[in-house]
Amino acid sequence: MKVTDSRELDDSVRRRRECQTCGHRFTTFERLDRLRCPRCGATDSKVSTYLDLEHGLRRSRECPRCGNRFTSTERVDAVSILVVKKDGRREEYNRGKVLEGVRKACSKRPVLPAQMEALVDEVEAVLYNTGLPEVESHYIGELVVERLRQLDLVAYIRFASVYRPLQDLESLRRELDSLLQSQPGG
């Protein structure tokens, strides 16, 4: 695979790649926190080996500063999706933004990081399976809200208060009443 373009985003590195065999183009994202040495924080690690995974690569790295060995993973996004914002602007889908919103909603809740990652994985699977080149930000928010409702009701309310029209106490009360009625014994 050949890297045709590389760009550092907020929490990851986006690389546009091209297959040397068939010419297929795709994008990969590698999280920056996985590239820094967990012991000393150096960013200039060297790749010693790599392993092809079903949807990306796992690399064994070595820090030249402290000698620490660690691994990083890079996942493949088959198609680039544009997100249409409420004001009409378009920007490339950023997994980090969705994950950060989920983390904020789940703050101080009994939700594991792996559960949050799995939730975002599910949302991404739905997005990529639509086959659409553009999706509205509201649609992504609704996908997250549906999954948070199943995962943690407090996180659901926190997230829904941003993505749904819960603009006053009355609309919040209606949403809470709906939740209570849908609960077993509610």
C-alpha cells in the first residue's frame, strides 16, 4: 500500500492510501495517543514489525528515547463520509468527535471505555453500510442516542439534551416520563 496523503487531526493521523495491486483508494486513521510512547511520551517511535488484521494493521513499535516496546493499531475506513452540519457546512466524518461526545455523556457513569468504543463502532458500521457519501450530523446524533439509551439512561439524557429538542424543563420532563414508562415495572 502506498500513502498518498497524510494529515494530523485532533486525536489521530489520517492517511489516504492506494493499493499497489488494484489501485483501490481508501483512508486509514491511527490514534495519536497510540503513537506516543506510553512511558516517556516521545512521538518518534520506530515500527519493528506489523501484522495485517481484517480491518487494519497492528504495529509493534520501539521508542528510541527510552527503549520501551508497545503496539499501535490502524483501522481502515473503506469510504470517506462527509457530515452535513446544521448550518450547511460539510466536513469529513471524524470518529474522534463522536467518541468524545460519548465520553462526555458517560462521564462518571459505570460505562467501560470498551463499551464506548463498541458503541462508536456500531454507529460507524451503520454509516458505512448506508453507502451514502454524505450524512446529516443529526442522523449521527440519533444513532448515538439510540445506543446510549440501551447502554446507560443518564448518559442517554445527557447526550439527548444536546441532539434532541430538549430546550426547556417541560420537554425534559416528557422525555424522562417516556423513559420511566418504558422501564420494566415503570
